[in-house]
Amino acid sequence: MPGPSPTRACLVVSLLAASEEPRAEAVRRLARRWGAVDYLSQPLAFPGGGYYQAEMGSPLTRRLLAFRQPVGLDELGPAKLACRSLEADLAQEGRRSVNLDPGLLTGDSLVLASTKYTGHRLPLDPGSGLWQELTLWYRQGCYQALPWTYPDYAGQELREIMSGLRRRHLWRLRQAAAQGG
């Protein structure tokens, strides 16, 4: 039997870069918009970055960022637009120095935003050119990958990070409910 529908999510952002400097600046600017940072991972290996390496260099690593304050489920589209704008601001000589991919993590799932359509993605906001993808599904006590889940998100390391963020997010929601918020 399904539980109650989520109303708030943990905003997470993947920061993919070859250099730490633009990524650190992106974290600072994102925190100005969404508030206190709850978690920032160490640089994680990024397998097969050919698509991005031509633009951003190598070796590419990913860091995951999560914000302390839960956001509404309608925040994914605005987050993707803000991230695209920030990517453009931090670009050098017309090339991105950091790739920013936001997602919403709930007790049930991780949904990522994209500007690229494929058959398993649904419109985030019809006509906006933004798409959303169920990337991880929480079931049987852990996040499960789906056939289209990116290989690094499907890997144990990122799924464990997401599970930790899930525990913190659900704890915050319980605390807010207990305080009448």
C-alpha cells in the first residue's frame, strides 16, 4: 500500500567539472539562492565523460550537493533554469567549466531534470524544453536503478550517498511536523 504523497523534497545538484575552482564558485552561488548547504561530497570518479571532456577537459569528477531546506516539488524546473544560467555565467571562451544537474530527492525517488528528450522522460513544464526523469526508485530498503539510470548513479557509491541524504531529509520532515511546521 503506497504511503502519503510527498510535498517537499531535498534539492540535490550534481556538479561535474575538471577543475575545482568553477565548481566552488557554483556552490557559493547556488547557496545564495537555496540557502545552507547540508552536504557536499568529495570528488567522485566520473566514468566515460567523452561527451563532456571535449568541452570541459579532464579528468572529470562529480560532486553532489544537497541543501538543508526542503523545497516544493515544483522547484525542479526553476532549479534547472537557474543551473543553466549559472553554467553560462561560469563559461570560459564559450565552453562550460562546470555542468550542473539538479534533482529532487524524496523518500520514494530521485528525479533529475534534463534539456534532452528521450522516450523515458516526461515534460517538466510543457513547452519549456525541460524534461524530468525518474532516475532512482527507493524500494526494498534502498535506491534501485532503472534501465536508463546513468551508470554512476546506478553504482553503489552514489546510491549509498542518496540513501544517506534520504535519511536526513525524512528526519527533517519529521522534525518540522513535530514542531507544527
